[in-house]
Amino acid sequence: MKKFGKALLALLVLLLLAAALFLYWPLTQRSVPAASNDKPVDVVLVGAGIMSITLATYLQELQPDWNIQVYERLDGVAGESSDGWNNAGTGHSAFAELNYTPELPDGSIETKRAVGIAESFEVSRQFWSHQVKEGRLSQPSDFINPTPHMSFVWGDDNIAYLHKRQQALVKNPLFYGMQYSEDPAQIKQWAPLLMEGRDPKQKVAATWMPLGTDVNFGVITRQLTTGLQRSPNFSLHLNHEVSALRQNADKSWNVTVKDLKAGTESTTHARFVFIGAGGAALKLLQMSGIPESKDYAGFPVGGQFLAFQGQDVTSRHGVKAYGMAETGSPPMSVPHLDARKLDGKPVVLFGPFALYSTKFLKHGSWWDLYSSVNHNNVGPMLEVGKDNLDLVQYLMGQARLNDADRQAELVKYFPNAKPGDWKLVTAGQRVQIIKRDPLKGPVLQFGTEIVTDKDHTLAALLGASPGASTSPPIMLDLMAKAFPDQMKAGWETRLREIVPSYGRKLNDSAALVNEIRTLTSQTLHLPYLEVPVDANAASPAPAAVPAAAKEKRNANEELQAL
């Protein structure tokens, strides 16, 4: 018995030593090839998704003489979360997403985050509009299409909440035009699939916003990349994975990259590095060794949707209808029935259904989560897990779902749906941020966050939703943090040509909202609704109409209209 006890103790000691070795094993200890370039390139971007390509587009306009290198591990751009099939495609304006407008203890509706997201999306519209005018983006209907946004609920409490939400939001000019109804006939007119086959005794309510959009971020990414490649100062390296990051004494970086086809490694010397690698950004940030990386961990969550491609469904649903998450469910679980345009064809998606995976990327490794754990973040991860048991239980429940369970959820929003009409598709991976907050301690944070080093030579983007929808304003924030001197020296002036509202707030000026939306609606071929400057925004709004065709001023604009 004593021998068994000693053996057990020895095994425990070995396990503890192995755990300590695993947690403290340095990511930056292996040797790498020397840099092949004496003169550093100006910018290295890791990952060829919507974030990196948006940043590259800004930089090429602001500093066309800079040398920009992009490294992507896949064989094409926008292969992860930026791809149209890997995200919800919502032009996130907070028109319909109820988790952005929580009800406060006093019964009022908090609108601050919703207003911020709506304002950010207006910046995105301006950026894309500018790229259309410049010829970097082609026909707008290839990547953005008018798609009304709806919120749809049932039950007395939820109906009361939705009415209060609409009343609170329409006071802001960004939300003017949002309609509310409890009339089944009106809701059926907006979205027939939501109402057909529903129990007529069930009380329902909906809001309808005609200015919503559906966006294909994969198309945007690919078209912007093509535009970038026209410059000799831009290089895209596919099938290349960053394997090491080392900071030099002069604060520049050596970026070691593996050619996944040839199996060889090389190192590029760079003045600035942006890690825009989606779920893989956390591991690369840790690899850099900057002190700021110690405050973060990640929690991966995947998603699945039910996809309808039959014309009998797609021709009768032209909105994005968002519901309310079940009690105890996390914000990411908000169900929605979405009209999409993917691969040039109409599609209707319902979901999401959470898919737990230890991968940080859809095309990642099952070891991603484990390899990101170290002595700096293991404590916060355990504490966040303890404080978010409802999320753990939700994911466990989702893992047990079968097709019958998914069908049962679907008919709550599409009562006449038939099991044979849809197929289950897997979307992209999201890595939610676990952050060490100086006031709250470790927290699970939803949304995105920019991390920069104190030398302004490296930046990374962590997190998820609203993500791609607000990539242009996110990259504006990143440039303000990473390039403060250049911003003051002339970039800000040029940015006002790219984003006319830059430096100004839209949400408190109906006149400015009208000015900016007139501009972007004309260029992007989106409906326009004038906000009365002196009218009560809560009064009924007229129907949105397509923007009047703008007088053509040059050959480029003529081509964009084709």
C-alpha cells in the first residue's frame, strides 16, 4: 500500500511538473532564419481577411509609396470568417439585434451601444462608397443589397420590451423610419414566412427598418485585394503561415514565414506588423512576446446555419428577421432568419446553432485552444469559466442537438418549414475575448478589441461581432493608435475625403445624416429616407425610396452604374 501511495505521489508530481512546463514553455525560444531584406518593408499584414485588406486599402491611399506585404496561410483571400458563407452577412446597424439594446433595471432601454454600432456602419458605407468611385469595388449589388431588418418577438414581456425599444431608438436620427406593429397582417406583409402557419392566437410584435442591408464581406475583400495588386508596392503571399515574430533592438520586427507548399522558412524585416488573422490573432499576439499580450485569452465558438436555396422559400423572404435569445442564452445565440445573396444567388439562412470546437479557425487545429493557454491566462480562463456556467451549459446543450431539435427551433420563426427544404452548413469560428480587466478582474468580452504595443510597431485585432460590418471604422481606430504622427501630419485631411464624416458625430445631427446617406445611397444603390430636421422622429415615416440617380460626372462613374 505504501508503494502504491509513493507511486501515486510520484505520478502527481510528474503531472504538476508537466503542467508547469507546458504553461511556462516560451513561444519565442526556437531559432529562425535571418531576415532576407536589409531595408525593412513598411508594413506586414498577417491574414488576408476583411480587416487586413481594409487596412491595406487605407494605407495604400494614404501612403502609396509604402511597401505592404500580406501573408495568408490559405490558398485564397477571405477564406475564413470573411467569406460570405462563414458569417451572417448582416450590415450591422443595430436596427434589429436586440442584444445591443438591453433593458435596464428601471425599465428604460439602453441605446448607447446600438447608436455607436449604427454610426460605425455609416462609416463603413462611406468607405465602400469611396472605393466604388475609385474603381476598387465594382457593381455595388455584387456585395451590398437593400434588405430590411426586422426584430420579431412573442409573449407579453417581449412585446412590451420591443415597443419601448422602438420608441427609444427612433428619437435618434440614425434610426428614423423604424416602424413597429403588433398587427399580424402587417407583419405578414413584411415577412410572410414568419406568419404563415402560425397560431392566430399567438400575440406577436415586430419592428421593420427599410434601410437595412445584406453584405458579402468575402466579395469586398476579394475585390479590394485585386485593386491593391495594381500597385508594385503591394505583395500577397498565399499558402504562407507566420511561424515566429521577433522584435529587434530598433523596435522593428522580424517576421518568420513558412511556405506551406515548399516547406521552407524565410524571414522578413518590417517596420510595422498588423495581426489580422481572425481567430489565430491571439496565438500570434502571444508569439510576439509584447507585455500587452499577457492580459488576454480566447474562447472559441463555432456556428452552424440551416440553409434554404429553393426558390419557393428564397423568393418569399427578403428581410433579416432577428428574434430574442432564450433566457440564459448568450448574446451569440440570438436566432435570425436571414435573406442573403451568396455566390450570386438568393439564400435564406436560419441560426445560429453553436458549435463547440477547440479550433481558433475553421481550417485550424484541434490544439489551438490548448496551445494558447499559459501561466498568464490560465487563471483568468478558469475564473471566467466559473462565472459563465450558463454559457457552458448552453454549449453542452447545443452539442446534443439533432436535426429534429434544429427543426423545432426553426418552426418558431418559420412555422411552415419542412425538414427536407434545408441543409446544415458550418460557418466560421469566432474567438471571444477573455480579458483581465483592471477593475472587474477576468471577464468574457463580446465584440472586438485593438491591442497595440507601446512602441506603436505592432497591433492586433481580437474578438468577433460586429466585426466585418465595422471593419472600416475599426481600422480608423487602429491607425489613430498605431500611426499618431502620420495622422497629424496629413492623413486626417486625406481621410476626410475617403470618409466625409470623419471626426464628426452623425447621431445628433439629422442634417449630417441626410448629407452622408444621400451620398452613400446614390453610390451604393441603396434606398434613402430623409430625416426631418425639425420633426418628431417618433412620428410615422414615409416609405423609403431608392436614391435618385446622380448626374454622371466622369467615365468611371458611368462604368460603376452598369
